[in-house]
Amino acid sequence: MELAPWREPLARALHRNRSLAYCRYFQLATIRSDGHPANRTVVYRGFMDQTNQLKMITDSRSQKVQQITKNQSAEACWYFPKTREQFRLFGQLTLITATSSDRILSSERQQVWQDLSDNARSQFFWPSPGQSRVDASEFTPPEVFPVEPPAEFCLLLLEPEHIDHLELRGEPQNRYLYWREANNNWLTQAVNP
């Protein structure tokens, strides 16, 4: 698969902002069952090999998963303060759970689990998110983390279809739209900011 033309400016923004740890965070908006938007901050975990799919993780018990199973449409908004750039990525989400039958996606889920820090892994052994608060002792992680990810651990992929890239530096500012056609060709257009 050919990598999309927006990957290069995004890779450049990531590289130029790499000294800012929080630049790995972006906002992901989904649609709740009542039709209202839901927005949260997620951590960028890289791209799925040889694809344009951004990787994130989530807990199968989270509200986000319930929203995704009803409507896979989502939009990410990612701001890079050093270079003053914003990327808005609209696309479809794919949830990879413990019961996924796709060998490649299951293997990727396993690899992402292995790449996580112990602090990130420990959250998947906590009590269910969004439920009434329990005693702090319930948040004790296992002494040794299992090699296999727990059933609660999900890999989440965003397959972008439309990208809006705004460079806030310059007079005038620069803005580019990218969109994927039905034949997987990508088109690019410079537009007014």
C-alpha cells in the first residue's frame, strides 16, 4: 500500500515537536448513542506497518468502545505547538479485541501490549472505568504483568479518509486538504486558511 501524502508533513511535525512529550497526545471525537459528540485525549502509538492507520489503545469496558461499536466514524485533532500546526483527521475506527480472528491485527495488538510501560499496562487491571469509585487498594497492579494482554486491552486503529492540515506560521497561513478517493488514490489541494 502506498503511504498517503499527508504522512510526510505529519511525520515532520512529530519530529520537530519530539522534545515535547505531550505532542504524542491528540483529541479523538466519537459519536455517542444519543447523537452527541464525545471527545477525549488519547496517546498516539505509531502507525500500523505499511498502512495509514494510527494506533491507539483503549479498555474494552470504556464508554468509547460502546460508542465505536455503534458508529465507527471519528475525528482526531492534533496540535503541534512548536511548529504551530494542526491536523484534523476524519476517518473510520477499527477495534481489535481479544477475540479478533485476524491474525495480523491480533499480532499487532500483542506487540503494542509488549511495548507499553508497566504504568500503562496496570490500568487494564484496575476496576471498571466510569463506575463508582472503589477503595484505593483495588488499584494495585499485578506483581508480574502477563505476556498476553488481558481481555480488557484493545487496540484501536483510525483509518483517515480526510485530512485538514493548517500551518499557523506564515503570512498568509497555509492550509492543505487531503482526501482519499474510492480507488484509494489520495488527492491534495491547497486552500485558503
